Amino acid sequence: MDTGSQVCNLVWSKNVNELVSTHGYSQNQIIVWRYPTMSKLATLTGHTYRVLYLAISPDGQTIVTGAGDETLRFWNVFPSPKSQCLSIRL
């Protein structure tokens, strides 16, 4: 799978069949992919340098990224199955 930029990290969702990749040169972005089709679901931007670090929260809903621009960014990308059901009922 050609991502068009350096792949720095990969993490699997605990809640859905998706994964996240972080990238360096030339895009400095985070991409959420559907598995197994590997189709892009979202591209998250905001870092200005390589996204070197990636971790997922214990509940599996939030990721945190760290980059060469000396920032941490928190992203709520994986809703829990329970919150998905609640949002559908509303």
C-alpha cells in the first residue's frame, strides 16, 4: 500500500476494524484506514513536522500523537460500541 509519505507508526483500533498510521515527510499527517480494504476513512492534519509517536488510550477511543514540532495532539477517532449505539438512538 503506497501511502505517499513515510510511515512512522501503526496502531489497531480496539473497537472497530480500523487502523491508524502516522506519517513523516512529506505529509506529516495521521490517516485512519478501514481494514481489510485499506480504504482511507480520514486524514488528520495539524502537525508541522514528522509524526513520530502514537499511542492509544486504554478505552480504545482516543489516540495521542507526538511530532517533531514539539506538540502532542489528542484525537477522538474510535468511538466505543456503546457510544455508537447511543448516537444512533438520538
